[in-house]
Amino acid sequence: MAETKIIQEDAIRSRLLTTLGIQKPQAAAPPSESRSDNSNINPPSLFRLHGRESAFRQSLNDSSEERRRHNRRPSRKPIVKFDCDVLVQPIASHKSFSQRIKNTLWTSTDELKDNAYRNQVEFEAEGWDYRKALEEEDMYIDAETGELVHPFWIEQRGRKEELRT
């Protein structure tokens, strides 16, 4: 019973990954192959994105031999070096997503404006000082949505109610 449920969940997951273009449809495995419970889950490096089998190596756009020669100065300070050849994991273009997925992944301009306004008002309430920014434990929790609410909005609501009475 539990094994059937796991198989169904794996089929649903596989269908979703195929629909999103993360994974190509898989043919049924021959019965002779022994498979573990996690066999149908591809590691990230093996996911297929629009025809690419896996990640590939590529030189950085701004790397050059001349630049490397000039960076070799004897120094006692700790330095950070970046490898000019990097592992590139291709991702799907925003153009390939359906409108439903786009709405889930990205914020609309109206919502972005609302968030910017809310952030500005809350930052002003904190005296325009990032050191006075409130932490999550200082916020109220909306009983209906479970979202965190800045105390400014609660105090503002209280002031409006006082003015009405």
C-alpha cells in the first residue's frame, strides 16, 4: 500500500519535472535493472534543460592570459583567486515558462511598488537607521495569514481607531 503511494508520488513528480522542462520523459526501465527507491530522482547535474545533458565547463568572459600575468605579485596578505574555467549550469529562459509559472516565480510591478512603499514606510518608522531595523521576533503575526506585521501598522491602526471615537 505504502509502496504504491510512493510510486504514484514519483510519477507525479516526474510528470511535473517533465512539464517544466527540467527533465525529459523517461522510458520505462527494463525489469532486469535493479533500482533503489531514489533511482528515478536525477542528481542536479544530470537534469536536462532544453536539450542540454548536464553542466559544462566554459571560460569566463573577462578572463585573459595577460590579466593572469599581472596578478602575480608577491604578497603576504590573504588573497582570493577565481578559476577562469567555471562549471556552467544552464537554466531555462524566462520566455519558456507559462504565464501561470511566471506569476508564481516573479513579482508583478504593482506588487513590487506596494512592497517598496511598505519598506519605505517601515524604514522611516525605524528612524531611517538600518541599525534600528526590527527583527522577526519583534514583529506581530497576522492570525489569519500567518504573515509578519511591522508594529508601525498596528500602531497606525490604533491611532485611526482613537480618532474615530
